[in-house]
Amino acid sequence: MSVTPLTISLPPTEAAPVSADMRLSYVLRHFALAYENVPQGLIGYSDSLQPIVVADAAGSFFQEKEPYPGTPNYRDWVGQRVPFFFDAQPAAPLLTMQRGRVSINADLISAAFYLLSGWQEYFSDERDRHGRFPYAASVQKQYGFVTLPVVNYYFDVLKRAIEHVTGQALKPRRWNGAAFAAFISHDIDELRSAWKAPAKAALLQRSTRRFGALLWQHFTQPDAWDNLESVAAATARYGGCSTFFILPQSRPGADGTPNADYQLSAGLRQRLKALAQKSCEINLHGSIGTATDPLQLDHEARKLQAGCGGLRFHYLRWEPRLTPAKIEAVGGFAYDSTLGFAEHFGFRHSYCQPFYPFNFASGTAYAFVEIPLQVMDATLHHPSYLQLQGPEILPALQPMLAEIERFGGVASILWHNDHFDPANTTTGPQQFAEIMEYLRERGAAFLTGNRIVAEL
């Protein structure tokens, strides 16, 4: 990869060699969650007696610690050009079908495991200034498939093989009766800072009257970003319930990164309680440091006192060698929803459905669910990221959202409360409404995170 590693101290990898049986078990568990009534015991590697055999083409890759496999081979599948890793027979047809038997001539199991487990970021030493695995270092960036749920296409190949062997159609899973779901969330980082940017502009323009008016407004009126109730109402207009991630820490992190600009006052707690009574979900937005410190994470969960069934880390900080184990150690979290690229919308693990993160130390899955994040408002327009204009946003997202609908996935949308400020005309309330209207028209089931977990 062509990025320069950040000079930080990374924890060591603690991973046992991953066997073919481990890969098979992890992948087929998720395949069984992606479809209804999946028959068991039909798929194995080429040395097995199962009616569907998959080529074993990974070699010694999973006994070593290289983050990246060889260049994928591209094949056309159901009208889409799909990258296949561990495809040692590119000239052979993808499927060889006989009566009652199917041979899959690419190692779909290893390829799906590689992407879904997050192997690349666990073994890569690349990190950005926030300690995150960067999009620039990913295979999704290198080979241009961040908006394609490649693992779901691999599963579609397995589906075709099972249907041939059994003569029975497999149906994609449904969410509350709908073909796909939408998870609408809001990270609450700032409630009292809407006045700062215009006040700074007034000072630069030497407009003392304007500055004074803004200062007076700040001390005498609610801030434009102190809008939790109107945010919840904006989601409710489309039949959904908001999931709020609340940041309990107002002091900056040890590296100076800001946390909340508000305190968890009695008044705010009462408002959060009222929102929960209206079926909104109140969860923890772990502050800077909590992604690697279980004591701090546990302290903040207790401080919030809201059940904390779900979790998302501030600045999307996630150290793959530490964070999932810390979440498991603290306990009490049914799901996390941190794993998305800050730099680009799409599928960080090339999968459009919730999944169980892989535990490299044990060779099994963690108990909590990951609801991957696909769209964050700041990604769309931030000068360091995509710089899309308002009218460009929904058209840019529609192909990715169509993939989620196609495979019965979950569209995870993060829209911060400050982006509901009417002054924001680029990634503001209008753009949120356009996305929500599109999802409603396509028949998405709007579900909170805990409801999504309950349906798995």
C-alpha cells in the first residue's frame, strides 16, 4: 500500500494460526444469518465429502501475518464485476455443476473470511493521526470496491450452489417483514457551539455589534445545536426512531482531541429519559481513550446510566488489536457501530449486514454484534474527505443503498445533531430528508440498533 505508517506504539498481534475449519465455521455462520432456513452440512473444502466443495487456494497465508493477499481476480457475477481473492484458477468457470454436486473453483471461504474478519487492519501497522486504520491503506481503496459488498456477492455464489444441490430457493433474510433495514443514529458531540463559527467570523469582520448579539444569544437562548427533540422528530416523520450516542466526557482526551462541549446535567438526563420513553435509543459514545481502556469505558457506561446496549467510539477510534476484546471484557454491550471508514462511505468489511467480529486470539467470534457504519455526514463534505455538494449526495449514495436493498442488509446512517442546523445547506436537514425519503420509498424498515440485534 502507498501510505506512510504513523509513528505510534501499536500493541502486538496476538493471533493463533487460522485453520481452514475456523474460516469455514466463521463464514458459514454469517451465511446462515444472511438467508432464511439455510440447510446445514452441504459446504466444505475440496477434501471433504460434502456435495458443495470449495477450492482450497489460500496456501499458508492464514498461518502467517501478512496483511494483504495477492491481487484479486475479477469475475462477472449476476451483472457485476466482482473481485475474488484466493482465486488460483482464473481460467476455470466459477461453478462446475453436476447432478447433486457443485465445485466452486475459487476459494470463496478464505476470501470472505479475509474481508469479514478485518484481517488487513489487524495485521497492518498503518494508522492515521487518530490511531485508526486508514481507508488509504485498505484493499477496498487499492482495488476500488469500497461501495460493493463483496462478501454478499460471495454468499450469492454459495446460494446458487445450494439451490442447485437442493432444488430449493434460498430467500434473503427480512427485517421486521421488510426487504432491508435502516439504522439511523446521531452522535451527540456538541450541544452548545453553534454560535462559535459565526462569532469568529464577526470578529474577523470587525463587526462588534454582530459579535455582541451572538454572545447575548448564546447566554440567553438555547443553542441551535441543542436540538435532540427536533432530531428525533425528523427521524419519526419517516416512521423511524433515532438512536442517540451520548458522550459523557467533556474534558479533552490525553492527546488534546476534544470530547463533549456539554455536561450530563440533571436536565439533560431528564430529556434523554423522555426521548427513551418515545422509543428512541440512548447509548454510549465512548470518549477519547475508551477504545483501548476498559476501565474508562466501564466508567462512562455507568455514568451514562442508560442501559448502554449499544456503543460507538468518538472519532470512530478503534484499535483492531485491542478494542473488540475490551468491549467484551467490559460486557453489557449488545452491539457496536463504529466500523466504517471516515474518509469514504461504503463497506469497511465489504459486507452490508451486521456481523460478529472475529477474535484472532481465540479463533472464534466475539459475542457482541457489529452494525457497520456506511454513511457519516462529515465524510460527505468535509474538506479532508469527499467534498460533495448537497445535490450530489443522494445520487452518490444510491448505488450503494441499492446494493444493501439487493442483499437484505442494513443501511447505517450517522447524521450528527449539529448537521440539523438550518444554516447547514450541504450536509444539513435537507440532505438528511432526501436520504430518509429515498429509504422510505424503497420500503426500508427503520430499526434501532437493539431491535436489529434482537432480529438476528
